Amino acid sequence: MIMSEPIRATRLAETIADHLERLIAEGALRPGERLLPERELALKLNVSRPSLRDGLAAMERRGLIVTDRQGSRVAEFLRPLTEPLELLIQNNTQATFDYLEFRFVVEGAAAEMAAKRATDLDRAAIRAILDRMAAVHGDDDSAAEAEADADLHSATYEATYNVMILHIMRGFSQLLRRDVFYNRERLYARPGVRDLLLGHHQAIGEAIIAGDGPAARRAAEEHITVTRETLEEIRDADARLAMSLRRIGRRDLVAPER
């Protein structure tokens, strides 16, 4: 009898840890999100605060929870991968196009999977994002539209129900939101691009909602192809401008003719 209580307490803590781990794996709890205060979280999970503390401690040992004075939050467990990658690609101009080549492969497959696997809740979430995207497009707010763009892709990854796609692409999405690969607002500011990309996103979202896998794949691949082509045009225009400026600036380096 003396040993039964510690055993039950240990098992409960493990059960709590396993439950939270599953929520993180499935994407319900996202890296960086702060959990409810201990008292509220214990009530939500219907467990005692000591058992919750033990469960959170187990999660911290697994590297999935970080606890500080402000409470507990989901660890950004992909940062050991994305942080050095961010440093590597910042001065590598080819990295942007390698990233888009990678996304061409993944986005098409993810959109097709999402069309086949999305639940009614997933479809409702995608519909809400499409509505928001159309609204901010009408407001001529390129920053808000770029955020809705990232949210649509994130919702697509979630609807694949593939944890590898979800977490790896979510990690890349965070780099994209910080304009590590390219400046999204500058992309949206290019004449005609906002209308074009809105059409792509609507085609992707509508195909997923309709459950049309091949159409979703085609729309996603076209979206990445056009994004790449536009960024190449921006890069080439920048290179021509830089060359022009260097030609003008040569006057400061050449002695005047006598």
C-alpha cells in the first residue's frame, strides 16, 4: 500500500507527458506557444498540480517544454536545425532558389495529400483564410496578405496529417515569415503579382476544399513556379541596377582627361 501511491503518481505524470507530447506531434500545440498557468492547466487536464509539474518536468527532459519564471511554453525544438541554416543561407544567393526548388516538390505533394485527407474542420479553416486573404487584398495591405499567404500554407501542411511535413515545413515557414529567404512584401509590391498570387492561393484552397488532389497539386506547383520566376526577375533587375550604379560611380575612380 505504501508503494501504490508513488506508482500511480508516476504513471499519471507519464500519462500527462505523453498526452502533451501527442498534442505537440500533431501540431495542436505549436513551438513557442505558452501554456496556461499551472492552476488553469491542471483544471483543464483534470489532474493535480503536483502531477502536472512532474509531467511538465518529464516534457522538459525530453526537450519539448521550456519552463521559466513566466511559466511553461512549447520548446522551439527545430531551432537547433533552422538557426545555423539561417546563418548559412543569409549570404548565399542561390539558397533562395534551392529553397523554392525544394518547396516545388513538397508543396505539390502536400496540397494533394491535404485534398485527400482534410477534415471538415480543416476545410473550414482554409475557407476562413481564403476569405481573410481576399479581404486584405481588397484593402491593399501587402503585409497582411503575405501573412495570410503563410497561414494558408501552414493550414495545408496541417491538413496532410503527416507530422514530418508539418514540422519541417512549419520550421521553414518561420524563416519565411522573417524574410530569410526573400522579402515577401517586396514580392507582393511588384506590379500584377498580388492579383496573380491571390488567384494561385484561391485555386489551391478551393481544390483542397473540393477534395480534388490533382488540381491542388497543379495549383501548388504553378504557384511555386511563378514565385520563383518573379524572384528571378527581381534578382536580375537588381543586378542591372547595381551595374548601372557602378558605371555611374566609376567617375569617382577615374582621373579627368587633360
